Amino acid sequence: MMIEINSVNKIYNEGTPQAFEALKSIDMHIDEGEAIVLSGVSGSGKSTLLSLIAGLDKPSSGKIIVDGELISKLPDLHASAYRAKTVGVIFQHFNLLESLSVEENVMATLIPSGFDMITIQEMTRKSMALASISHKATTDVKSLSGGEKQRCAIARALVHEPKLILCDEPTANLDRANSLKFIEILHSLHNMGKTIIVATHDPLFESLSFVRRVIHMRDGAIGNE
Amino acid sequence: MNEILLSNEVIVYLLSETLLYLLLFIAFLVTLGLLKKWNFNAFTAEQFILENRSYLVMTIIFFVILLKVVLLPYFVYTIDNLSDLIPGAMCGAGVIKANGYGNPLLILKIIILFLSGLWLTVNSIDLGAKNYPYLKLKSWFFVFIFILLSTEFALDILYFTHIETSNPVSCCSVIFGQIGGANGLPFGLDIPKLMILFYLLFLLLVLAILADNALLTIVASILFASISYYAVVYVFGTYIYELPTHQCPFCMLQDHYYYIGYLVWGLLFLGVFFAIDSAIMYYFFKINSKALKKISLILLGLFVLLSSAYIAVYYIKNGVFL
Amino acid sequence: MLGKRLMNSTFLHFLTLLLFKQKSKHIGAVLISVIIIFLLSAVLFISSSLQHSLLSTLKTQADFSVSRVQAGKSVNTPLEWVDKIMEINGVSKVAPRVYGRYFFTPRENAFLVVGIDFFDEQNSEELKKLVEQLDLKTFLSSEGMLVGEGVKKFLSAHYFKDYFTFKTPQGSFKKVKISQTLPIKANLIANDMIIMPIDLAREIFGMEEDEVTDVTFNVPNDAEWDNIITKLHLMFYDVRVVEKREIKKAYENLYNYKGGLFLILYLVTITTFILILYQRYSMVYSTERKEIGILRAIGWSIKDILKLKFYENLTIVLVSFILGVILAYLYVFIWDAPLLSQIFLGSANLSNNVSFTPVVEFGLLGSIFLFYAVPFLAAVLIPAWKVAVTPPKEAML
């Protein structure tokens, strides 16, 4: 899982007076199995960069290559297949489907992939166990606590066994105890060989043993390594 | 004219066609925009919007074709019902001939369905690639189909507004049959020769499909489709009606023959469509679709089986052929 | 290709789940849909059932009826025409008829009085059945008549319970006993009808013994029909010929006309409906947008979302359709359509209570389905697309 980011720019509202350069000529290289942290205040561009790597958005110029595949210019059908197979995203606000249960939320990722029901149920079970949320499988998400929602989001992000895990401000809505638990889970994921990128300004992430690099970002550019 | 227009089926039919045409018109306008401004390599927000709009076009086309597949038999059903109001017409055949627009309309409908099916295939292939290689091709293709669709819509309105309930029309026995002394069969074929040709062409088509020979498949399909038309009207039909002089493609769509006509014509159309579709995919796009070939073989096989069954059953019941 | 991915069962399973958990979103659309389908189906059921009954009664009628005209009006026809007509080749079952409208003054209501020869073979199946059930001797010895439901009710209301006194054109009175009421099943035709022996009818209308109202006959070979009409005109200079096929056409036109009127009304309703739908589904509910955004973020393509929306809407359409049709069926064929039936039967003459015979053809259901489903799906197509293509990032903020 090698990630190459070459001269990536992202400008919102291009051509209008409200034009805003969110990312300026970003170059980055991430090795397989590496765990890195993008740190910086909100508005520094780290979330934007993350969403580009996740294929959720497209850069205004430049290239993003993941595992040899140019994902910055993929048509929707392929971009979504990329997300469904290779990437697991954990969002700051969890972004779960409130009206469904934990199990159903986790399953949702697998539905378009064409697996049969039995395989899906098996994968869901495994993933929920990994995230320690199996005991709440049939509970509706809206009645979960913050920490439990986070674990549900983790289960969902892992169910398809992606090689790349992206986390956007994962601990922003958690208390310290749950934040530490989250970091533990990340550690075990790192041990499984997954590539991990965390965008956060939580100081807890500044000095983790398994994190190889902490990349500081400011005003859309990389500060110092 | 008024009674025709006020009949329930015609109102429903024309209303549906109008709504579909409106949607298609929107798709047409969007396609024009796509043709003008499409540039896959641009990273602009505009290009992104265009990619989204291309989804609108394909959604509309998909929806429309789905409904047109339903509207074609419904059109036939409407026509059949109108035969009560028009003197001399015993089935749809007479109603179609009530004015000069009927036949072209029907043929155009079939052609449009066919081309739309092909469009969906090209679209599928285009989406499968990573850089929309066939976007311009499929857009121009749609523009062409849209011209045909506009003609169809115009013909729809012209046809239904020009049916005179005071002019008697001929019944199918006159149009297709031998009452007027007309032979009807091309190239002076007679029934036995027609049947031999029918089964031979079927064999040829099957072999062409199995041998993955795209060009031969296309040619054989067209030949087989033409021969089948004559075979169904002049031979198989007579066994369905159990009357050697009753040669009509429409009467078999009525309820007293258990609507078998829909099955017969449907199987033929779909079988030929999938055969040509898979051949085109292979020849132009180098994609070999086993599934499509299988489906077309099954459908064509069922068609031949079903039609032949009527002859077989009649022979078994009566010991002679008609 | 298309077919395979469309039928993915896990997809459908997930969809059903989603739909189920979000039913409140769609209740409004379903409700309006059911009402519209219900009304439409009820109207079409009634009209097709009526048409069916009328046409099947018509089937048993004679092909032709001829009468004499004078100054453009039908007048009493000479009985001797019967023999002359019988001589024409290809004619069968020649039967004279005596009937007319008897006006009950001063109320201005009318009964249809039909005189039949009870010993003759009857042309109409209905009459045949009736005659078979009668005890002819008792019936004919007392001067009696058979009356339809509407007539019976009307006469009772005017204090004529067991008999009725007719006033003949000559000014004399004729008292006739009400022997029996015609079965309710025949109400469509027989409601305001009175059947009596032919001579009695003649008395009441002041007709001579050698006069009849018209003569009916059949011509089995339809190729001969035009010929026969020409012959008739040659035979009698003052004849009017009424053909059954013209009546049939007229009935069909009548029902298409009345049905067509309603359909135009529906066009207006449906247009409003489409506009409301378009509006409602266009209003990008932030929750739905967010949910779709989430699905896109976790790997659902635009195509997948479109599939989702398509199935969602199709389900709404199917459920509404089935509910609406079933309700209409119950209303028309089980409860006999109170209110609506009056509009169709036109309570012009005597009040009529008709029970509708269930006649449902697939073509009719197909028409109702298309009429509803096409506008509905067309209206939600663009809003569905709009929601499906919102960039996931935007939708989640």
C-alpha cells in the first residue's frame, strides 16, 4: 500500500471571488504498513487531504497514486469500488446511519460488493468483535453512547478488510478513557500490517510508539516533518 | 376521431408517451451540453458536474427503455381494443392499416427498442473503463436515437388523430391471406421451403454464436429474424389459430389465444437482440460476454420450440398437417 | 450485465430494511397515491362492469329491428310486415314486439311496458328464463303483469300495492294485477320495466290487433347484413332499420365518453400530484442527503444509490397500486359503490340499485398501473438523481 502524492492542489470555488486554496502543492510519500499522523489546527487542510486520499473528492491538480492506481481521476464507479475495497474511513462525527442498528451499519459497506448474505454476516461478525461492539449488534445506533458509536464506526471501517485506514479527528468527541482505547485499537491494526493515516490535533497522538511520522500542516502546506 | 381519443387506453398510452418524451428531451439537452464541453482530463468543478449529468442521461434512458418495453405490448393491446370501434377490423392488423402512419410507427418502435438496448450496452462498457472512452460515441448515438424518438412521438399523435371510425378497413385475412389471391411470401417460396429455410437459418445462427463469429452472427440474426416473421405469420400462426387461411401476426395477441403472441414475438425479439448485442460487443469492443450468448441461445431455442410445438401438438391431435 | 446486478438479493434485503425503518418518510406519498388509484380504479371498474353487462345483454338481442315511420317518427307497424320479412332469404327468428313508454302523470315518470306472447319462443334469454318460471295458467287467467324493482317501489309509494290502473289513449281505465316482481339481478335493464301479455299491452297503448311496435329478426350471416338492409328499404318505403351493431358501437362510445370525461379530470389531478411530488422529493431533506452521503462515502457508487432510489420508489408504487385496487374492488363489487354508481346510472328516471358483476381484465389493471406509475416515477426521477450525485463530502457536513 504505497501512497504517492504529487503536487496536489485543491482550490474550492475556483474562479470566484470566494476562491480558497485548501491545499498548496502537497508532496508526500507513504509506505505500506506505515502509520502517520497529520497534525494541525482546523483549516490547515489535513481533513481535505484525507478526503482526497479516500477518493471522496478530487484534487484541482496533481496526482494521487495508491498502490499503483491513479485514484485522483477515477470515474465514480471505480472511485466507489476503490473506497469499498481498499479504504476504511473513520469520521469525526461518526457518520452512522442513525435509523439502523450497529450490525446493519457495519453491513452497509459490503452490500454493493456482491457478496452473498452468509459471507456478509460472517465478515460483519468478525469486524464487530474486533471493535468490541458485538454485544450491541442489534441496538439502534441512535441509542448508543459516544464511545460505542465510535466503535461501531470502527467496525464499519474494518469490515471489508481494507489495507488503508483513514481517521479524521477520531477522538474529538471522545473522553480520555475512550480515546486511549481507540489508540489501542489503532495499534493492533498497525500490527496487522495496515497503513494508517490519522488527521488530528489531539496531542495524544504526538508521541505514539507505532507512529513513524507526525506531519504538521499549516494553511494547506506541509510545515515541518 | 373523438371516440378514439377518448378511449381509456389511448389516453393512458399518449399520456405516458408524452411524459417519456419530455424526459427524453431533457436528456437530449443535457447530452448536447456534454458533447460541447466534455473534457475528461480537466480537473475543473465543471467537468465534475458534467460527469454527474451523464448519470442523469443514462438514468433517463434506462427508465424510458424499461417503460417502452412495457408500452409496446400495451400499444398493441390498445390497438386491439380499438378494433371494436372500427368497422371491418377484427384485430389489430386492421387498425394498424387504418391510416398510413400505423405501419411505420410499429416498425419504428421496434427499431428504437433495439437501438436503445444497444445504447445501454455501450454505456455499460463505457462505465467499465476508467476514462469514459466512449462518451462522445454514446452521446452522438443517443442524439441519433432521439431523432428517431421524436419521429415516433410525432407518428404516435398523427396516427391516433387520423383514425377514421367511418372508413371500413380490411381484416387480416385480406391483408395477409390468400383471399385476394396474393401469395405474400417473398421470392416465391412455398410453405415447405419456408420451413426448411427457417430451421436451417436457426442452425446457422446457433453455430455462429457458438463459434464466436461476430459478423456471421449479425448477418444470420437479421436473416433469421426476417424469415421468422414470415414463418410465424404464414405457418406457425395458422397452427395457433388452427385455420390454414388465418394468417395474421396480431390475432395471436388476443385473449382467446391466451396472449401467446406476446411470448412468441417477445422471445424472437429478445433472442435476436441479445445475439446481435453480444456480437457487437465482441466485434467493436472486443468483449466476449458468455452470459449474453447463453441468454440469446436459450431465448431463441425457446422461440423455435414454442412455435414448433404448435405444429407438433396439432399433428398429434389430428394426425395430419393443415 | 444489467440483469444480474439488478437482482442482487442482499441488496433487496438491505433495501427492505431501509424502507421499513423509514416508512414515515413515504406515508404521505402512499396515502395520496392510494386515494387516486382507488378513485380511478373504482370508476373504471364500474364503467367496464356496466359495459360488460350491457353488452352481454345486447348479445342476446336480435340483430335487427324494423319499424314504420311517418313524418320521421316511429309509428305502429303493420303485423303483415312479419310475413313479408320472413320471405327474405337469410332471415331467421322473426318476431313482432309490442312495447312503449307509459307515462305516469302527473309525475312525469315513465315505465317501459313490454308485451310478449308468452307461448312463443322468446328472443331474449332473460325473458325465456322468466317465462319458464311462471305458472302460465294462473298468470294469464288473471290479467296480470310482471314489474321491475323500481316500478314496484314507485307504485307502492303511490299507494298501488297489488294492482295498477292504466289509462288508455281512448280514455278508459284498465286495472292490471301486479303478479310478480322481476329479479333484482336484471335491474340494469328491468328496473323500470313492466312485462305483460301482448294483447294487454295493445289495450293499454290503444293499438289494433294487427299492429305491433316493431319487428325483430336475426341474420346469421353477417356478410348479408348490408344486403338485407337494402332489401328492406326496397320492400317498404316507410321503414326504419335499427341494427344491433350500431347499438353496440353506441354503447361503447357512451362508456368511453363518460369514462373519458373522468380521465380528463384525473389528468388534472395527476398533474397536481406530479407537481406536489416533484416539489416534495426535490426538497433535499438534509437527513436523506446526509444518509446518501454516508453511503457514498463507504463505497456506494452513484449507480448503487440510483438503484436504491429506484427500488424504493417502485415499492411505493406497487404497494399503493395493490392497496388502491383492492380497496376499489371491495368498494365496487362487494359494497356496490354507493355514491359513484349514481353518477354512472344517472338517476334520471326511477331510482335504481344495481349490483355490479365483477369484471376485471388484466388490460384494465395495466392501464390503471401505467396511468399512475409513469407520472409518479417520472416525477421522482430527477430529484432522485440529484440526491444520488451530491458529492459525499458535501452531504456529510
